[in-house]
Amino acid sequence: MRFHLSPLLVGLGSSLLLASCGENPVALTSGDPTIALTIVSGNNQSGVVGRELPLPLVVKATNASGSVIANMTVDFKVTSGNGSMYVVATSTNTNGVARNYWTLGTVAGAAQTIQVRAILSNGTKQVLGTFSATALADAATQIAIQAGGGQSGFPGTAVPIRPAVLVRDQFGNPVPNLPVQFAVTSGGGSLTGASSLTTSAGIATVGSWTLGPASGQNTLSATATGTGIAGNPVTFSATATSPQNTALDFLQSYVNVPDNPALDLTSTWTLEAWVYPRAAGNGADQDIISKWGGNPGASYILQINGTGVIRLVTSNGTTNSIVLGTTHLANNSWQHVAATFAQGTLQLYLNGVLDQTATGVMVPYVGTEPVAFGREGNFAGGTLNGLIDEVRLWNVTRSAAEIATFMGQKLGGSEPGLAGYWRFDEGSGQVTLDATGQGNDGRLGTSTSADAWDPLWSSNAPVIQ
């Protein structure tokens, strides 16, 4: 890289005697050709923050005929990154070469640049060129919890927030690509993805942490590779608490789950819930699960129709498909209902037994309506008179065997294809949590405060192990 400078340099004068390598000295005057300054080496290096780069910054001054210029004063100015130079200015030697040494600033990833400068004899400021460097994080010196500390959950289920640690160097920079090993240290739980590398943000995250089978304290350690790391290893704690096994009682009430693309069911899906109707067959449709607002905002509804059988409605935004079951639900009894869909084929299940099959069913419209339990979304219709528990939305088609096997079991929340899972086991409050950990939590009623549209918490619940 060559940079050209007028010969009127400070310190050169009008007839400064210069030497060229292997040649006689050259006399430079104000009428001489342009001077060229070339970066010889040291540009675009990488180095550790706060340390001197391994190679010096080297420049060479020559005139238009290629003769080297000695005794030329060159300034090195830090222009970004807050690093420092060994000396502020240096002079070219008899070979026309000047060297300087660069200590980088302490912020990894920040722009690090040095300008080579001079002032002409007429006072003109001249930038001759720029060196750049990449500042890398130093060795790890500290580790701390970044996410997932102090959680609670049911025995045998995964905690909703995956434990993660943040690793930094002595200047607070995140340290990337550092191995971190997670391990269960008490409670008898299990992990996936126990070996992790820190990201560019210095964060290492375990794949999942499933609590042990009994109630009580569970602990997990995270150990970063290296020595002299403050806080290493980090300990996470979580409390396994037995579920209350409650349900929600609906009568002119509902639960609202805000719209999320994860809850848009299209080519393959499954809906499941336990329901305890009190007035099945009363002539009115009663919603269990819906994502519906009237066309063109309608997507899908799982409900009990006016005659007391399962009713599944899908809409493509303009046209509806309606599929009815054949078996009437019993009042004042817990029953499991499910609907599966695969490329236009829909099947309805009651208590794990196939009840109806239909083909040519519409693929649900991808809309922006909320998901609701107990009524039709934002529309105050289709209200259920009864209880609901264990609502599950899948973006895969569950088999008959899977439905029958797992309808009476609590899930961990991280099962493949499980898009949303509401256990209704909180027993109190205005929120029912999405047990998948995806944050699609349900709000009881029309607001975060108690109101007339809130369903009631009930200890009348199906036995789910």
C-alpha cells in the first residue's frame, strides 16, 4: 500500500540530504517529485486486548524514482479502540523504514485503527495511511449465571428456562468458543446438551435440564475450561414441587393466549384436552380450543356441538370444513378429546379411541386471532359450561397409540412437535403457564386483574400421573 506526500515535510527543509539503499545520497528540494509512503507489514493483525501486537507496524518512504528517504519523521496516531503506541513519533532509518509497536485497547471487537500522519512545512496536515487490527478477548477470568437460576417445576419435567452462563475476561469482554461442561450434582435429574461452547456473546447454554423424580432441591453445575476463573464452577438450583393437579372451571369465561406463529396449525397438527361438560347436548356449540374470529380471521375450533358430539371446524379464510364425531360426550364426567390432521385428513378421538375420519378438510388459515380456551377468542360466543384441563397443541400428527398412551400422563414440555402445553395446575392467579417454556402463557379473562370473564380454579381434575 502506497501513500503519496508532498515533499514539503517538517524537518526536511528545502535541500535535506537523504540516503538511498545502495545509492548515493539524494538531495530533496521543494521541486522534487512526490514522496510515497508504503505499509510494509503489520496491517490487519489480530491480537489480545490490552496487549502489544506480535508484529511491529512498518512503513517505508521512497521518492518517485524509488530511492529511499531517511530521517523522515512519521507520527502514529491512535484513532479508534483506545490503544497506545510505544512511541508517538519515529523516523525512517537509512533504508527508509520506520517501525512502531501497537498495544490494543481493552474492548474486544471494537474498531482498532492507527493513522500514520505528518505535517508539511507549509503547515498542511497530511494522513499518509491507516493500520487496522482486530482485538480478541483475553483468557477467561470470571463466570456467572446468565439465565435459569432459582427455578421451580414439577418432578420429572424440564425447567422452562435453560440454564446458561456468561464467561468474561479481565476487562469484561465475553469470551467465545470456550468449552463449558454442565453436570447434575443433586436431585437425580438429567441433561441434554451437557457439553457446550460459549457463543460470540460469551454465553454457554445447556440443552435441557429435567428435574429428578421426587420433590425437593435439584442442583446443576457449570464448569468452564481453564484455571483462575472466578466463580468457577457455577451452581444452579431448582426446586421440584409436586403439582396441585387442578383444572379450570368455565361458565361465561375464557382463557386468552396471545397470537404467536408457533400456534398457527397448518398441514400437520394435533389438538388435545380433557373436558368435563355439564351441559353437552343443550343445543349450543361449546368451545374447548379455538383460534377463531369469524372469516377471514378464522383458523380452527375444537368444540362440543349442540347435540353433544365432538365438532372440529377449520377455515381457509373464506370456506369452513366441519367434521362431527359420532359418540355423545357424557355430562359431569372427565373425558379426553383429540383431533389430528395430516394433509387434509382429519381424525377425531374420544378417550383415546378413534371416533371419526374425514378427508378433504380445509388447511387452517394463518391468522392473527388469539388462541382461546372456553370460548371463541375475542368473540363472546361459544362459551363452555364445564371444566378443561391438560390442553396440548402439536405441530405434528400424533398417532392413535401416542394419544392413547400419553393422554393420562403429564408431559415434560420439550417433546418434539409440542407447540403449546397448558397444565392448569397453578391453582390460583391470573396466568396459566405454557409448560413448553416458549412463553405462550394464558391470561384468565379479559385483563390481568380479576374480572367477570375469569374461569375458576378447581380441584376437580382428571388423574394425570
